[in-house]
Amino acid sequence: MAPGIPAALERPHFIGIGGAGMSGIAKILAQRGAKVAGSDAKESATAGALRALGATVHIGHAAGHLADDATSVVVSSAIRADNPELVRAAELGIPVVHRSDALASLMDGLRAIAVAGTHGKTTTTSMLAVALSELGLDPSYAIGGDLEGPGTNAAHGGGDIFVAEADESDRSFQKYAPEVAIVLNVELDHHANYASMDEIYESFETFVGKVVPGGTLVVAADQPGAVELTRRVRELPSLTVVTYGESEGADVRVHKVTPRGLTSEVTVVLNGKYLTFTVSVPGRHYAHNAVAALAAGVALGIPAHNLASAIGKYTGVKRRLQLKGEAAGVQVIDSYAHHPTEMTADLEAMRGAASDARLLVVFQPHLFSRTQELGTEMGQALALADASLVLDIYPAREDPVPGVTSELIIDAAKAAGAEVTAVHDPADVPAAVAGMAKPGDLVLTMGAGDVTDLGPQILDHLSS
């Protein structure tokens, strides 16, 4: 057996290997020497990157893709029971391993930092991965997005630290036993899996309860859900709780966030001393993500001033206010925001970064269940833009829900005084944006679906 690889993951087959979470685990296993194979619905740069690491990647799903000698089939919660490769695994008696169990096994024996929260996980995990790498600590990491610098979402490092994005959507983060857990915020989302805030709190309590004895919880001091979670877990034995934020009583207090164009300067008070550093993305909530990363690193014993300088080397993660380019004096920026809180934070960040610019948004709602529950709030968030185009709902893993369409968002946006237009065919978006945009404007493509593909098309249209 190759070093550092559990027996079940010696020859794993990943169904949906191109997904953000799945591909990261597959990359780490390939780098550790496992014989990785898998399938995905379509060709992608991720599939190519996996092949470059020695993985076998099939396009499309078929029973014949699964090798008879596979030691396991790795799945996420998005894989349906009738997937032909999953059906074939049952016929062959090949064990099925959930993505979260595979990731948990990769963390065994390492000092793990697990980053959780309804929003901000990818950015915070990325900041830590970059900073720890910059300090020569060579961490392993698994992230839900590709770093701008290395251009990847995962790596097997030679150091003893493993930084992982911890997904609460299907409760899979309850499988991890980190030395440091970060909770950025706690809000109701993933309505297909959680019926109430009480269920959300219970899930996060279970996650925090898995922190190893003597470990640390780094938790937001300003966000109401995080404050309530802190109240519920503060008395857990052998747990150190470190709060961060602008609240006067925060252990790591955010003293000031100063916008500097598309960056920010952040000053914190830590152990009675002031520390100032730069964050390469705009907006208060990204600054808070950086402070959470700082607090987590300090909890592992890394000097704060070294960490602060290293965090300044972070250059962003794809789809998190990522500048796609500029044409005809118009900047096009891509945002993964799909929950109203995220949408509001990114729109406010862009307002702060370029207060004189008009802000035009192309928004694609993500999931019928989320739109059904939060469509009104999404529409209200779009009122922060000067004008918006709203696409049809990106279904991802869900089937349509009768009566749930983008009109829920559009009606709410108009009621909030927003200028908003429905666009049903994404192919119509580039021309529509080109007809609206003027030199000096900012265009934001926003959503967790394939709206990201429109940025380059918009730039091409603006250039023509």
C-alpha cells in the first residue's frame, strides 16, 4: 500500500470527479500515489489537470467506466442512486465511500484546520493555504475553488498541516476531527437538507464537538448565528474558544478596515497590540475572512506578524470577485455569490471599491429550493445594483418546483425599486450588457452556476 493512502482509496473511482470537492480529493490521492479513476458529465480543465496527475477520467457516466479492481467508489451527496456506475458498484460488491469520509481519512495524522460557515469558506481556506505555503510550511489543502496563484483547488504537501473547506450543506463536515475549527457565520441555507435554524445549530454543534481535545474554535463575534453557536458550545470540555470581529469584546478585534481600491488595509488588535496588513480583495467581509485565517494560524502557534505578512500574498480565488478583464472601459468581475448575504456583501464591496462607477449585475439563481425560500431577499439584494439582468434558475442537482421561477426574485427586486430585466436565454446576455454598459461601469456576473461562462463572452462583445 502506498504511504498515506487508506486501503479503500488505493484504486478509487470518483463519480463526478470534476466537481470542486471531489476533484480536490482525487488530486491529493493521485499525488500520494493512488491509482485514481473517475467520470464526469463533461470535459473540463479540471479533467485535464487530473489526467496530468495520472488519473483516468471518463466523460459521461456508464457502467463500463468502473474497473473491476476498484477498491472503492467515491460519491458526493449529489450522485443519484440510479447512476449506472453506482449501480455497477453494487453488483460488483465494491464499497461506496462518501466524499467527506475520503477527505477525513486524508487528514488522519495531520494537524487539521477545518473552515466552516454558510459563507466565506473557500476564501478563508484559500487565504490559509497561501499564507502557510508562503511561510514554507508546505500544507496540504482541499478547497472549493481554484487559487489564482497555483491555479488548483488542492495539493498534497510535505508539512504536517491540512487545511480543508468543511461543507455543512449535507452535514458532511461532522466527519472531521480538526485541531482548529473556524466558524465564519451560521445562517439558514440548503433548505432541502435543513428545515429550521435549530437543525442548523445542532449540525454546527456536532461539528464543533468533533474538535480534538485541547483544540480551538475560531468563531465570529459579530454575526448573530455564530454568537448563538458560541453560547451553545462555550462550555465544551477541552475546547479553547477564540472570537474575532469588530465587537469590543472580541479576542482578535478588527479595529479598522480601510478600502484601497480593489484591496483593503486591515488593522486588528491581538493580545493588546495593533497589527496592520493588506487583503488583496475588497470589502469588509473578505477582511473578516482574513482575520479568521490569522486567528486560526495563531492557534496553531504561528507568529501573528509572520501570518499577517503572508496573508497579504493571497491574490484571490477564482469566482470570488475575480476580475475577468476589461473592454471598452468596462471591467467584468465574476462572483460566486448565490445566497442573499453573500450577494449583499459582494455588491457592497464593489460599491466601496468603485463608488463612482455604475454597477451592472447578471444574476443566475442557484437551486429551486433556495429560490423558493430566499427569492425575496435575493431581489432585495439586487437593489444595490444600478441595473440587473436575471437568468432562469440553475437547477444543479434539483428537479423543478412548480411555481418557483426567477420571477420571484424579479418581483421582489422591482418592489425594492431596482431596475431589473428577465433574460431567459444566456446567449442574449452579452449583447444586452453591451447595450447597457458605458465606459467606467462595472459588470458583475453573479451566481454558483454556469453564469461564470458569460464573462469572457461579455468582454468579447464589448470589444467588437
